[in-house]
Amino acid sequence: MDHGFEDITAIEDDELSRAVAERAEELKEDTRRESSDHAKGHRQRMKDRFLETGLDGFAPHEMLELLLFYAIPMRDTKKTAHQLIERFGSLSGVLSAEVSELVKIPYITQSAAVLIKLIPPLLTAYYADAGKGTSYSDTTALSAMFRPYFVGASVSKFLIACFDHELHLINVSEISRGTSSYTSIEMRKILSEVLSSGCAMAALAHNHPGGTASPSEEDIAVTRRINELLSAVDVKLMDHIIVGGTQTYSMRDGGELGIFD
């Protein structure tokens, strides 16, 4: 039997199949390229918008979307940004989340999580640097100065700020973190900070993660102890600011203690 015609047909079928497959791959590549071009265009529009107006008008997920451009290349970050907000409840919740939790979101690598976690301490460092030499003479100014140090803090932090005789900020030092117990506060560390900085006046601050800004009995007791320590080296305690959520509380203005006279 002559199979010549059948062989030719088989060859033609194979060539047709290859041609169809190649064309299908070309179409897929065109689609990927168009998608990539659209994504690049969207990213550039977002960047241009930020350069023109800052973050004014940006929704929380858009702020995260823009940030993630620099950690997640060649991928739409809008969905990831939405997932972050949904998982952690808010922008502040995302910034406060632990790296181990952030990386559970699809496409959030360790590098992306580290970028997110850099924002609060960078903000703190910025305000700390900008505030040096500024005069802080009232509770409002002190509260505004301390607040950035607690942005994104999911654990308790205890700080002391040192000032000169004209109430110009010298420095802010962290005394303890990671526990709600005052047993971790080292009086020797406080003493070392005020003596090494040439401190004339000092202010304390700590946060109540997830709680209110109202002082506890322990807050009041430890403030008395620290005041006694500072008085012994002729340093005046100006105030003790408590940060809880969006609220701040001044022990000086609250009148619980007579140590600020």
C-alpha cells in the first residue's frame, strides 16, 4: 500500500500544529507585554501623582500600593495592598504588624516586610533629628514630640527626654521596651543618661499598647521614684506623658502628683 499521501498529510498536520502553537505563544507574549506596559504606566501615574500632591487624597491601600512598588517589581501591588488592609484592619495595623505575620500575605517577601517595618522607625528618627534644639515649654509640645516615638509600636516602650536650662531638647533615649512591667526599668540607666547629656530638665514617656492613656497606680509610683532619683542630681522632672492609641495624657496636667512644682 502506498502511504506517501498519508505521510505528506501527517507532515502538513505537524507543521500546522507548530504554527498554531507558535502563534498562540506570540499572542500570549503580546498580552503579557501589554499588561506589563499598562502596569508600568499605572506605576508612573501613581508616582507622578505623589510628586504633585504628596499623599493628599491617597486611600490607605494606595499608600501601601505605592510603597510596595519598590519591593515587588513587575507585579500589580493593588491586590496585595488591599489584602494587607483587610488582614490587619488599617494602615497603622499594617505598620505595627510583625514581619512573621506580614510575610503570610501573598507576594509579601521578607524584603517587602522589612520595607514596611522601616517606616515607623524612620519617622521616629526624622522627628528626633528635627526636634533637636527646639524649645519645649508646655504639655502640647511635649506630647507632640513624644508621639512619633510610638508610631507602629506593638510593645511597651519607656523613654526619657533630656533638656537644657532653656528647655531645648538635647536627646531622647529609650530606657526599656517589650514589657509592661516596670521591673525592667533600670534606674542606673536613667541616671547615666541624664548625667552624660548634661541634662537640666527631663520628661518621661511610655505607651500603653492597645490600652487607654490613663495612668495606673504603678505609673504614678514609678514616676515618684524616678523624680526622687532626678532630684538627687539636681535634674527637674517636667512631666510624664502616656500614649495610648490616639490619645496622650500628661501627669503634670492631670494633677495626680505634686512632684512637678
